[in-house]
Amino acid sequence: MNILEAVKIHKSYGNKLNKQEVLKGLDISIEKGEFVSILGPSGSGKQPCSMFFLRLTRSVKAPLKSKAKKLRP
């Protein structure tokens, strides 16, 4: 049973002429009891991904489904 699921996570920095995509359609699901770590080289999107799941940012575009009792918007 998934307790957290996100589909097609996108995040980019910069403008139209100088755009750096760090998350390009990432799909992730986390099951109950599962431990998750986010690994990758510098600039690969670890921090935006973490902030999205912690709901500390709204600049990452993706729907988030949760089985948690309370999820901040």
C-alpha cells in the first residue's frame, strides 16, 4: 500500500533562454514501512525533491497523493 505517491514531478531553474531542468517527470511512490534516501550528484534536484515531499515549496509542479491523516497544502 502506497502511503505517498507523486507522478510527473517537474522543476526547473532559470528563464526561457537559460533553463536548467533538475526534475524531469520523476514518478515516485513510497510504501508503508519503507525507508527512502535521495542520492545524486550536485545539481541533480535532491533538494527540490525533498522540499516538495516535505511541502516546503510550491514551485515544484506535480500532484501529491498521501494516505497521511494530515497533509499541508
